[in-house]
Amino acid sequence: MKTSTDRILTTHVGSLPRPQDVVDLLFAQDRGEAVDMKLFDTVMTRGVNDAVKKQVQSGVDIVSDGETSKISYATYIRHRLTGFEGDSARPTPQDLDDFPEYRDRLVAAGHSATYKRPVCKGPIQVKDLSALKKDIENLKTSAAANNAGEAFMNSVSPGTIAVFQPNEYYPSHEAYLGALADAMRDEYEMIANSGLLLQLDCPDLAMGRHSRFKKLSDEEFLRNAEMQVEALNHALKNVPADRVRLHVCWGNYEGSHVHDMDCRKIFPIAIKVKPMALLVEASNPRHEHEYQAWKDIKLPDDKVLVPGVIASSSNYVEHPEVVAMRLINFANVVGKERVIAGTDCGFGTFAGFGAVYPEFCWMKMKSMAEGAAIATKKLWGKN
């Protein structure tokens, strides 16, 4: 994994806006309709190449496939693992439940995608990883063709699968996590062994508190978080730490976020994960101040931080000087070589849905790259 040895590198969380032909095929597939797989592969291949090309043109150093072929970062696994059936209710975050009129307005505006969130009703095993093989091939080919510096591929953590897909089969949350960890190991190792960086998406460690686990006490939630970290580390047994990144967030939606758990409770658990890089929210109004928390929470010597320096749920395009300021704040706490510029969350968390107008996404990425250059000049004294 590349680090900011002589300049601030740039990356993002993973998902990007998908073209409409990609969205249409993903939803048709999710509904179980007959899909022309030759057409599907052609459209996805083109979508990945376009996403990588735009990232490189925007100044992103460490690119992804934009999660082009996934309908969402968590529910795609129903096509790859056995044991999942049907659909389930969507637990809404507590801050939205506090204001039902606003919550319902968000749903009506299309912020609640109509994809399936299946239930675990049977033993979980690997079913089919052929789609993963195609994803890896598409990203590696596109990264090489567009001269990308480095590339990563997203995968969902066992804990996040459990947050999105409720368990009705295993006798306990711990047993469910164990089965998920064993089943996801093949995907994690396949990505890492391909030469791509593996990114684990773990909103279960933060967003899970005020959504799926909102009826638990803080102490009960944190015990679950410890189990979720243990399960993830178990699944990563054969993957080198420097080939893995992990993303933690409180949810990529426009709400008050007043129920977001304090990072000082979450991060001491999150830093126990094996992955070398931690991607954290750091630019939105509820979390921008939290760079100061790292003065008290010691970042392990073998880890780097990837703070979000541009927001993924606001159409404001951050000024490069604002980006630079945010990066310097983190560099002054953990060291400039241990900071990489990132985004709060993905821009296309669910295919076809996103708060940010697609063209603004690329404007934000460009501003991030420009801000990283300004921070580099100030931190390293470079022209």
C-alpha cells in the first residue's frame, strides 16, 4: 500500500455515480429478471473504465471500480453466498425516526432504494464468485489502461452484512458473525491476492449503533462491535495488513446525526482491526472536529489515517484551501506521512441514488487533489 512519503496522496471511499444503463441492469438483476449477460458484462466493463478514467483525470491517486457492478455495498452478497432469502424491513436511523415527517420525505424523494435486503434463513456458504472474478479483471484492466497509480476494491465486512441482513437461522449474533467471516474469507483473499488493495466497508462499527442496534445500550453495542472486529480479523487471517483498508462511518444520509456515537468510544475498538489504513468521516458538520480526538486515541504505529476531506452528501464543492486545512489538521496530530486524503463516504452508496449531482462529484474530487497539493506544499515546503 502506498503512503504519503513525499506528498499527500488522494483516494476515496469507493462507490461512484453509475450511468443509467448500469443502474437499469443492476435493478433488473436484483429483481430476478432475465438479463442478457453478454450485454451486462459489456455495460459493466465500459462503466468501470469510464469511472477509472474520470478518477485519474480528477487527480485521484488510488482508484476503485466505483462499485459499478454492485447494487449496494452490503446487499450484493446475496448473489455470492447461500442462506439468504426474500426481503426484510429497513431499520431507519434514530435521528430520522425522531422526525417522521422528514424521514418520510426522504423516502418519497427516492433516498430509500427498492433493492432487496434478504434475511439469513439457512447455512451460509460460498455460492458463486464468478462476478468477483469479472470485477477484478475489469478494475485491473482499466487501472492499467488509464495509468492509475494504485487500485482498491470494496468488500463488505461480516458485521455490516449482519446489520443489513437480519439473522433468523443462527442461534446467536456471534455464531452468525462467525459463519459470515468464514464465508467472506475467500472473497477477501481473492481480491488481495489479485494485486488490488482490499477495502472493507464497516459502518456497522458506527452507523449500526443508531440503526440496527438502536435499542441496545452503548455498552451492549460496544460489546457487539468487539465481536464484529474479532470476526473481521479472523476472516483476514491470511491477508497482509498492508493490503487492506477499512472504512468506518455513521451513515451517508442527510439527517441531523445527533445520535451518532462519540468517536472516542468507537475508535479505540476500530483501531484493533488488522487493516493498515482507516478511512473515517472528517468533513461533515458532525465530525469535522474529530481530528482532535486522535490526540487522545493513539493511532497504532503500523496504521495510517484517510480522513474524509470532502463531503459525500452535500452539493457544495469544497474549496481547495478548505481541503488543505483539513489535511493539515490531521497531519499536525498524527504526522504528514500517515495521512491520505479521502472522502466521507461513497457518492453512489446505492446504485441510482445519491445526494450529490454526478458532475459535482468529479468537481469535488478535483478540488480534493488541488487541496492535497496545497497541503503538500505547506507540509513539505514544496513548490
